[in-house]
Amino acid sequence: MFLSLLTVFTASVLASPLSLANANPQPRDTACHGIAGPFLRDNFPDPSLTNLDGTWYSFATFNGKDFRGASSKNISSGWERFPSGKLVAIEEATWAVANRMWAPDVMRRTDGKFVMYFTADDKQKPTQQCIGAAISDTINGLYHPVNDFVQCNRSSHGVIDAAWFKDTDGRQYITYKAENPSGRLEIREVAHSGPKEGVQWIGNAVYLLKPRDQGFWDGQNMEAPYIFKRNGIYFLLYSTHWTNNETYDVQYATSKHILGPYTRQKEPLLKSGTKYGCNLVGPGGASFQRFQASKGNTLQMAFHAREKSGGGRMFYTATVHVNGETLEIPA
């Protein structure tokens, strides 16, 4: 087997280095079980997740000036980056600094257009951030910013990490982290129909959770919120502590109402360690399958983690099992 693989590898390199670079990337850590990855061979942090006509798509933070996209027919293998090219025309955003963007999230509207939510530095207060949106006719762009849809909280400390949610009654919401001093999680409704679907705020923001709530420590930080609903229960996922070390994790809270109150669950969904047979350091930035047919109490998840302290944030996927108000990724 070793000689066979070595022969194929050598022949590929001699034939075409470019073709090797563009080959279907496979998980490098074959010791993993219960999760799949890492994919794409280098940094792919804050991955979003959506499925369109049987193809999985993910968008991630890149170099501050744009985002990266990838797709696969099989969520647990074969992820390929989009061909090189621009995803967001950030220079069209009147409110944003064009060299610090992160945490994209993409949804498909009822009119077939795609909306990308993202974070960028605020031109009026460059040390703070805002969340905004951009629209494209196709999922792989080009996305054009919507300049009358932005939230900055300039009187406090800005907002980051926008994620979209559509409830079973059709109403739509954006969850995000408000940086005002405690760094709490909030939710705000957006239009659910018409030409402004997904890009027009409705009403005021509602507080959901804050660090050190309900007896938790959290390292004084809580971010990357994401909501999904199963069997009448709303699950609010988020990361705590800091993304640059092993304390980062994925925790969750549950509620019977979209606006809460949310009760935090004792055990995190993901944390650093070797539970899955491979080393995960600081897993976080999780996104989840938006919609699914009647397939039982499971759904797909994407997240990033480091293989070692100080390493890049790599892209992983997993199948999450829902049991009442408890989530689990079986090892």
C-alpha cells in the first residue's frame, strides 16, 4: 500500500504541480472518529454551513479584504475551494473599512438571491466593528453590500459575528455579539418577505445571554452565536473564552421561545482534547445545517479548531445528535 501511494504521489508531482495543488483535499488526520477533517490544508476559520440542491457550501474568514468559499457533495470529504476570484465588493460598502472583515454567513432568500452577513471595521470608529450584509444572484458571488442595512452600536463598543435564523413560522432573525462592555449575545428580527427580505431590521434588539451568567465563568468572553430549532426547542450555540488558545469551546443553551429566556447546559458540545482520537485545540466558531427533511434527530455541523497551540484554525465537520435538550457528537 505504501509503495502504491508513493508511486501515485510522485507521478502526480512530476506530471503537474498545479494539478496536485488543486486536487480534492481529503482529511489529513485519519485518526479522527466521530468528526471529519481537517480539510483544505490551512486556515479556514469561522466557517458557515449551508446546503443548496445537494451541495454543501462553507464560507470563512480569510485575509481581512475578502472571504474564502468551499463546496463539497459530501460533507465529510472532498471539500474544494472556490476558484480564485472576489466574493464581496467591499469597496462598495460606505460604512466599512475594506481591510478587516470576518465571520461570513450566507442564506438563500425566497426570491432565489443570496445574502451574506459579515463583520467589518467601522469607518466612523475604526477601532470598533459593525455587521452588515451583501447580496448576490449566485451563491459564489459577487456579493454587493446593502448600505442601508448595518448595525454598529457606536455608542458602546460595536457588534460582531452575525448569523441568520429562519423560524418555522417564517420569521427571520440575526443573532450577534454586542461588544458593549460585557460582550453579550443579542437577537434582532429582519424582514421575512419582499425585496428587503433579510436586509431590513424590524424592531429593537433583544438580549439573550452574557458571559458569567448562570454560574459559568466563560473567560469573560462569549461570541459566535448560532440558533437552530429541533422538536420545538431552540438551541443557542456560542463560543466562550478566547479563540487563540485551548480554552475556546462550543457551548449551548436552550429555550422554548426564540427570544428566551435561555437555560445554559452544563457540558460544552466541543472542547479541547483527544476525545475523537485526534487532537483538537480551541474548537469553536460553529455553524449548523439550516434545514433538513425528516431524518431523525441529527444535523450537520461545521467548526474550526487548531491541531496544536499556535497553529492555524482548520475546518472540520461533524454529525450532531439531538436528544431532548441535549446535544452530542458521539466519539
